[in-house]
Amino acid sequence: MGEKKDIFFQVVADRRSIRNYTKDKVSEEDLQLILESGRQAPSGENAQPWRFIVVKDEEGKNYLAKISKNASGRRFTGEFLSKQMQERFKTLQDEEKKLAAFKKLTSGDVSGFVGESDLILIVIGKKDVWDLPFDCSAAIENILLTVTSLDLGACWLVAPCIDIRDELKIKSYFDIPEEYKVVSIISVGQPARIPNARPRIPLQELVFKEKFGNRYYTE
Ligand SMILES: Cc1cc2nc3c(=O)[nH]c(=O)nc-3n(C[C@H](O)[C@H](O)[C@H](O)COP(=O)(O)O)c2cc1C
């Protein structure tokens, strides 16, 4: 029992959003395990509204990369114009580095990496299911953890699916019927670089005892 717990938490701790990939392929065996773990996820009323499209063709991947780049560029340009980005980077003193970061973000290049992964999973869900976003998120997290357990890497992206114009383009290109919503895309491949863990808010600030504000953990 102890061993299972240790292995599981190691996988949870090791998971990262991977944005750099080698050219290595994901085996069919691994892909099936990844998809199977999505299928096993819980869903409201066991509705299982998720469907997965496996995109391996260069043309399809490049199309999704283009949409992802444009979507990120649009979003970060909005952040820049509304001064949110300057606020986010206010502790960075080096003006040159700051400018380079603004340029990279507003160009959308930060999302171009999806085209370099071996495959992309498009996660779509039936629109008439009440708990659709929650259900699909549960399936996606299962997928991310399974990917990590297989020493592969993945990144969950919502940016390319938020704007209705992007969603319509994706639906048209991949023949997705009207009754489905494009929830997310997930790039999957062999990691070329595993980033450091991003900071997490400590439990002391996250958990309350009986009423909000009363810390459950004090140290
Ligand atoms: C709902 C959701 C949407 C996300 N959308 C994007 C995205 O559009 N592009 C991207 O590069 N990363 C995206 N991410 C990844 C997050 O940036 C990442 O999980 C977060 O910074 C923490 O880093 P970690 O996953 O390496 O722990 C998303 C993650 C979640 C859970």
C-alpha cells in the first residue's frame, strides 16, 4: 500500500507543463494508456461527455499551432494594452529582459510549441451535458498524470479554444459536429526540457477550519 502512495505522489509532484519536445514518437501502447486514463475519469451522472481527437499529421498540428499562436498573441496584446502585463512584470528590473518578454508574449510565440510535440489531443465534449467543463477537466488531469508516469510530457492548453472564432475554425478543420464544444488541446511528446516546478501557494493559505479565514494549518 505504502509503495502505491509513494509512486502516486511522485507522479503528482513530477508533473509539469512541458513546452519543449524532442522528435521522438509516443508509442501506440503508451497512447492507448493515456486515452484509457481519460476514459476512466469521473463525470457528473457518469455522462462521459468527452471525446478525443488524436492529431499526428504535421498539417493538423501546424494548424493548431497557428491558432494557438494567434490566440496567445491576441490575449497578451490585450494584457499589454490594459497594463496588466506591466503589473505582472513589475519586479523585473532589467528593462531589456522585460522588453524581450513583452515581445515574446505579444507575438504569440509562447504557444507555437504545440506544433513540435509528437501529437496533439483535442478534447471536445457534448454541449448538452451539465457538468461538461468539470468532466473534461477530470479526464484531462488523468491524462496529464498518466503522461508523467510514462516519462512523457504534456501541456494542457485552453488559450486556443476560448475565442469563439478560434473554436469555429478548429471545428470546421477537424469536422467536429455542432453539438460538441472544443474544451482544450493537449500537446504530448518526449520532453526536451523539464522546467523547474512553478511555485504553489502553501496549504496554510489555502485551507480553513470550519469557517473561511480560520487557518487549518498554522505551520
Ligand atoms: C485550465 C488550464 C489552462 C491552461 N492553458 C494554457 C495555455 O493556454 N497555454 C499554456 O502554455 N499553458 C496553459 N496551461 C498550463 C499552465 O500555465 C500551468 O499548468 C501552470 O503555469 C503551472 O505550471 P505546471 O503545470 O508546470 O505546474 C493551462 C493549465 C490549465 C490547468
